[in-house]
Amino acid sequence: MPQNYFITTPIYYVNDRPHIGHAYTSVACDVLARFMRLSGHRVHFLTGTDEHGQKVEKSAFQASVSPQALADANSQHFRDLTGLMNISNDDFIRTTEPRHIASAQALWKKMLDNGHIYLGSYSGWYSVRDEAYYQEAELVNGKAPTGADVEWVEEPSYFFRLSAFQDKLLDLYNTSAGFIGPSSRRNEILSFVKGGLHDLSISRTTFSWGIPVPNDTKHIMYVWLDALANYISALGYPDTQTPLYKDFWPASLHMVGKDIIRFHTVYWPAFLMAAELPLPERVFAHGWWTIEGEKMSKSLGNAIAPKALVDEFGLDQTRFFLMREVPFGSDGNFSRDRMIAVVNSELANNIGNLVQRTLSMINKNCEGVLPGEAARAKSNDSVAVDSDKLSAFIERCEFDKYISEVVRYSSEANEYIDKKAPWSLKKQGLVEEMGNVLYDLAESIRKIAIILQPIIPQSSSKILDQLAVAENKRSFQHLLPEFSLIPGTPLPPPQPVFPRFMEKAA
């Protein structure tokens, strides 16, 4: 019975355009979604945009446009990102959509009816950039822990009884050790919650760009309560009988950046507990990217647009580097020199070279027909894929280790070419042996291309096309020996898949 798998990116804030960090998160989720589909699971993959709040209202004012116009324009940029990066999402949610507004208001009503919301007055520190409240003790040199400016806010506000959920949250973290990943983030959240939770201000009256509080339109909902509700609004909540909600809630994985881990592992489960709804199974927080050793920032003007990388290096080369370079969960650095080195050494010189050498030899020496009748009949010498090991890497979001394992398979196959020297076998008149070696190599390439599909789907497809592998025989179950390549199959003329990257002359 296929397992249902619901994965989400954070919804991206529309006060700016996408940068490499957004692409990183989306590609990681796409890798997981594609892996699960190839493993036979039913997948629902959600992304979208977060469009309300004071920050959007201020950005719109500065641009002399309405908040809705700014949201429309920038939301489209994030929708375009999904196409640019070949993201296989099933839905794209916008928090200005009627379906989301109705759902967020229904969540509010449920928490209110259950006695977890009350009217009061807020006075304290608020960061517009973070859209977050901070206690005095959390400030560092008069600023938010993130370095953002804070301002003193005093206004009537509805409050959520967050303090009532402290013990329940601690029990969740202790009984579901995998709820928060990686472990460094789990320790951070445990420490925060053990330090004591305060009731949370969840409405504002000093600006108007947001979802009105049900039955009190002087207030708008706190942007994080609004935003977090997207994960269930996209499934049809409050109708919990929709096929999407019944099949895919609770979420299998919320992928987030480390800066918003608190909202997803403290506020969100508390809201869901208050509304008597099931909790997501896991929240995983990845790290941040620096650019050539410097923090990415508007003031430095060093943010990298994903399109610039794709245009220069190629789509799959960019996806490969983003997943290869950094242990997921840790911070990473984007270096142009490093990207060129990885693309050339692992894609062009290793995997690409294996494919080109093998298929060119078959084309030249075997009249473009797959040889190796004897090789298929016996237990062939193609690479042995450890599916359990690869699955474990994916389960732990260790994408760099997954890729390292696949590169190791490719290195083994390249060593096999050099050891067997099929060109020499032909010169010695050992044509059948040459054919068996080339078959083993082609079968190794087939397996490598299948397991690379989540990372570099387009290039993997091109490789499998060149091996004449049918579209319906490319899932992980087809790694089994009974689905191996069939000798005598005509192969198309080989085409290079990963050309070496060469700097253009000045």
C-alpha cells in the first residue's frame, strides 16, 4: 500500500524577489518529493507565498503601489522560480486567496471557541523585518537576536494562551524525538520552551494589510498565525473530509530555514493543539548561505538570483551544486570557483565522462546496438546500488551524502573501464568479452541515472533516453535485476550530457 507523503516549503515572503536561499529550500523539497514518488509513494508537494503583514505594507508604500499589486508581482516571481528550478510542486498557495482567508479565519474561530484566545492589550518590542515579538531579555544591544531593528508597540490585541501549552510541547519534543531536525535546532527549541512561554499577541490594529479577525474587523490576524495556516488551507480546511485533507494531513515534513524554526515548532503545534488538529510529523530546519564568505544582504548587493546561475552553469548543474556542497542543516558558502570545480570534477569528468565513453564505444564498436547477451545471463558486474543506504540519507535530509554515494558508484564504473580496457579486448579479438564489459557499464549507467533523478531530473532523463529505457521503467523498483537492459536494443547516437564549464574569454 503506497504511503501518502505531504511535504511543504515555507511560503516565501513577497517583499522581495527570490534569491539562492529560496532556490535551495525549494530544490531540497523537490528532491524529497521526487524521491518519494520514485519509491512508489503518493506525494503532495506544496509551496507558495506569504503576502500579508506590516513589512509588505511598508514595502508597497515605498514602491508607490498597493500592497496587493506588490504581492501579485512578487508572488509571480516565486511562481516563476518553480519553473526555473524544475520544481515538481502540486500546488502553489497564496495567503491572499479566498480559500486561505476562509481557512485561517476558521482556525481562529476554532481556537477561540476552545477558550485559547482572549482580548487584552499589548505593549512590547516588535520587529517589522522578522514579523516577530521579542521579550526585553531577548534583545541584543537594543536589537532583535537576528540583528533586526525593533520598535516599541502599544495597542489592543487578542492573545493566544501559549503559556498553557508549555508542558504539552515539551512532552511532544520528548516523545517524538524526530519532530525537530537537525538535533542542534531541537536543542535550541527545547531550551527556549523550558525557559518559559508567554502568551502570544496574535492581532494588530495599527495597520490594515492582513486577514480580518472574525467578528472584530478593527483587528487583523498576526501574520504568522495567518501564514502557518497555509499548510491546512491548501488541503481544504476547515472541511476535514476533503480527499486532500484526509489523505495528506498531518504533513510528513515542513522544510524551513533555521530563522523560522520557532514559529514552526512552538507556535504552530500549539495552534494545532488548541484547534484539536493532528500535528505534523517532522519539521526540518536548514542553514543559511553566505556569498564568497560574506553574509547575503541588500546593503552589500551580493544576493545571487537563481536565474543567473541557471543561465551560466545550467539547471541541473545548479541543482546538483546546491544539494552537494553543504551538509543540509548547516550553513554553507557559495563560491563561484567551488561551483566550477564541483560541476567539472563530478558531473563532467566523472559521471559525464562515464556516460560519454561507454555510449561512444557501443556506438563505434557495436553498430549502436547494446551488446552483452552473456553479461545479462550471468550476475553482471554493474555497480551494486545500496537502496537502503540511499533511503536513509534521504530520510535524514543528508543530500550531500546521497550524492557522494552516487558519485562513488560512478567512480567505480570508471575504474572498471580502465581495468577491463574494452578497446584492448577488441584489438585482441575478444569481441564477446568487450561486449560484456560494455553491457556491464551501460547497466551501471542505467542504475546511476535512475537514482540521480531526484537531484538532476532533466539530465537523468537524457541519459536514460540514450539507453532506450522506457519512460515507465525508471522508478526505483526498476533497479532490480529483472529490469536490466536488454542486449540487442538499438541505442540512439550518444550526446554529451555534462560539458565541462569553461570561463568565457574576456
